[in-house]
Amino acid sequence: MKPTIARTGFGLRNPLPLMHKLRTMSTISLARLQLYVVIALFLANVYCMYVYWDTWATESLMPASHHGSALVPEYETHLFSENSHTAWFKYRHRRKRFRKKWKKFLKSDFSCQRRYTQKLLQDLVPGFNASDELFLNTKYKTFKNYDQTFSETPPYGFDRKTSAVDYLLDLLLLSDYPDRFRLTRASNCTRCVLVANSGILIGSKLGDVIDTYDIVIRMNNAKTVGYADDVGRKTTFRFIYPESALMDTSQYNRDSDIVFMSYKEDDYWWLASVLKKKKISGYFWKEIPNSLDKPEYQIRLLNPAIHQEARDIHLCSKKRPSTGIVAMVFAFHYCDIVDIAGYGDDPRMPNHYFSDPVLDNIRVTSTTHCWDNEAKYIERMLYCGAIRKDLTRYYTNRLKNRPPSSISCHGTTWCNSRSSFKSLAAWFHDVIY
């Protein structure tokens, strides 16, 4: 008589049905069983953490001398006496709060690193020297690049005529001293924003954000009175030349400095006449103001070498850089963090956020600047991190539509690619003609 196996299921006392079951299972079923076991172990681990959370937290967070003793401080006793359910959700809440604080930290002043921009530019732009002088002073003839600027024509040099510069530096009493903004922030990280004049600022409501920066740089005849909600009220440096100066001197911020650029010798004599309140003479292509309503200590003369640098090693072009690019190169030397706002040209918006009958046509008629080249330069600086943020997001949105492979952050490829294109064009011209 054959022995019979009782159908009482399988287990430790009766393993035969289990062995038979495993023998007859397919490979797929075995893999599924293994997956179920792994999931079960994971859920058991989570359950143990949930149930014994208070014990684990007490033993791991207390000092080693307190383990297994009743020497837990009163606040710890209160913390760990809560039930495990409350402690678990408190842990999740603290983790989310930490993530929010970390994101806020990355956007705060604490994430600002001293000389961050200068170190980055030395890799991005070969030939960039953070120690170059930004402003002219009475010792400008001892600057290392003076021989080149002496012979270059304005705005890149003095065209071998320095009498007007010498006369002006005698009037500007504090030209030999560091500017007052650098003195007040000598040991702190300097956050700068460049506010251009494009119409894309209309309705942006960035005024309060712009005013929080340490240094606010504006260009030409940009107005703030009546536009503060979009462009802010604060101005630290304003880059001007005679034709771009404000006709209404009440628009100047009383605590701002003028950074004066010269495009011809008459520009220097204009500034001298304004300071001495004498009759203005010379050639100017548009109406110019007769006063600046600024004391001498709030006026600085920009070193023409900054124009040279912007043209030769930043844009790598023979076209004259715009005021916005010159101010950007200045900011790369001066600031630790650089953000921009109002850079870009949207055909659906006015050329400027304020009305200017003369300058409004520059977008269409001007051939002095190479706008396409400047736009590519700004995109590269933003993509590679030299510009941290574009507050109006014009170039940020443009970068989304460009493949990353089209932009290189290697300093040796920017000017070389442009020069190789020019040499190829010159060779093609020689072959044809």
C-alpha cells in the first residue's frame, strides 16, 4: 500500500509540496517570486523604520555617553517621546524645508564667491587680465598698455593727443583714489546688474529686484523717474558720452557716478567746458546738454583700453562695440557676480523702454555695431556662466532653441573660429577676383 501525502499545504513540517512546486515552476515564475521576496523585504524594512523611529533617532542623535541611560536632556526627551507616526512626518517636513533653504541659499548673497567672474573669464577669454586699470588717473602714462592706446584713435586711444585728458584729470580731484563703491565693499562679494534700455523691460516689474543689487550699471540716457516699477530707482555707474547724456539732469541719481567715454577729442573738451561752466564748442552729431549737475568727485574717465579689450578679445571684430558691451566688459573686471536685464531686441516691442526720437531708429539704420556678433557673445557668456542670470530671460529663451554643441566654453575656440572664417572669406575673395 502506497503512502499518501496529506493535503495540508506546505511548510516546514511538510516540505514535499513546496519542492514539487518549485521543480515545476517556469523561469519567469521564479523571477517573479524573487521580485515578490525583494518587495516584501523592502516593505518590512520600511515598517521597522516606521515603528522604531523614535528609538533609532534617540540612539543615533544622542551623544555616545547617553546611550542606554536616563541622562537625556529635557528637550530631547520631549522630542523623542512623540509617537513614531508624528516623528516620521516631522522628518519628511524637515527634509523638504532643508531643500527649500538650500535652493534659497544658492540664490542668496552667501552663494556669491569673491572674484568668481574674473577667474571664469581668464578661461573663457584668452588675454583677459583682471588687474587692468578701469579708470584713468594722473599716472595713466605708466599703464602697461599706454603705448598702444596713445596711438590708437578714439574710443580705443588718444590719437597722440593727451592735452585734453591731462587738463581733465587736473579738474577731477579724486581721480587718483579708488572709487567710493569699491572702498565700501572691499571685503564683500559684489553683485552687479547691467540694465540695458531695450523695450523688453516694459511691464517686467523688475524694479524692486534690480534695486537689491550692490552695483546697478546703466547706459546712456536711460531714465528711471517714471519707470521705476520696471527698471528700478538705483544707479551706481552710468556710462555716457556727450551725445548720450541726459538732457534733463533731474534724471541723474544723486548718489551715482558718471563713467565718461570719449569717441573723439572734442568729447573730452566738452566735459571740461561743462565742469568749468564755459561755452561749449566742437562737433557733435546731435543736441547735447550744457551741464551734468554732478560734482567732480562723481565723474570718472574710462580707460580706452577697455574699448580695445571689448573689440579685440571679447567680440573679435573690427566693428565698434556698443555701450552695453563696453559696460559688460567693465563689469567683468569690477564685479564678482554679473547679471543682466533689458538686453535683447524684440521687434514686437519699442526699441527703448523710454521714448527717444533720435535713438529709436538706431536698430534699423546703424551699421556701426555688429548686433549679431554681440548677441552671440552675450549668449556664450550666459551659457558658460560668466553672466549668472538674464532677468528678462530674452537670451535664456534663445539658448533653449540652440543646441549646446553650437556654443563652446573653451577660450581658444571663440576668436580662432571667427578668424578662421575671415581668412577663408579672404581666400575665397582672392580666388574669385
